Amino acid sequence: MDRARRPRGSCRRQEEAHLEALDLAHVIADKLEEHQAVNIVVLELTELTSFTDFFVICTAESDRQAKALKELLSEELRHEYVTAPLSTEGEPASGWMLLDYNTVIVHIFSPEGRTFYRLEELWNKAPVVLKIQ
């Protein structure tokens, strides 16, 4: 497990609700890991595109887990950081769900969906900020 990230506990508290993009990406990755998502990768896109700063990509091992990850992530970020996605797309059965937090876009894939879409290959010039196997 490769963890090039800041120590736990250094996240801002609810009173400091606004999170910078990198902090938000780390918080999201931590929450996904806590809820058993696998193969979590954070890609930095700041030099490659203007529509977002980071992708957080993970795999859910079932449709049920994918739905739970989406709901838990949305609820916990809203409660702890007063941060809600601008939009969400996809359903668990489609193999790909997306949560758009503006500076961070979260992709929750089924194993088959991740293999099919190959986002890491498509964005292979993006530096990997974090990888949790």
C-alpha cells in the first residue's frame, strides 16, 4: 500500500468547512478506504485540464457497495465539511458512478467498468498523488 499523504487527523474541522482541492481529494480517498473501496487512486489534473483539479478513482466490489459508497460519501462530506456534490451521475448497475465536487471528481467503478473505461490509461500523463491498493 503506497500512501504518499499527510498524516491522519490533519483534516480541517467542521468549523473550517471549506476544503482546498488537494485536502478534499485526500479526505475523499480516506473515506472511500474506510468503507472498503479498493484500488483507490488520486490523479492530479491541474496541468492537463481546466474542468477539475483531481480525479479520485476507486472500485466497488458490488452494486450494493457502489451505492453505499456514493451515499456515504455524499452524506459524510455534507455533514462534516458542508460540501455537497454539484452533480452526480450513473447508477450502480451501469458500472460507473460519478460525484462532481468541482475541483475533485470522484469515479466509483465496478471491476468490469474500471477495466472497460481505463481512466488511468486515458489520463496517463496525470501525476499519481495517492494510490491505495
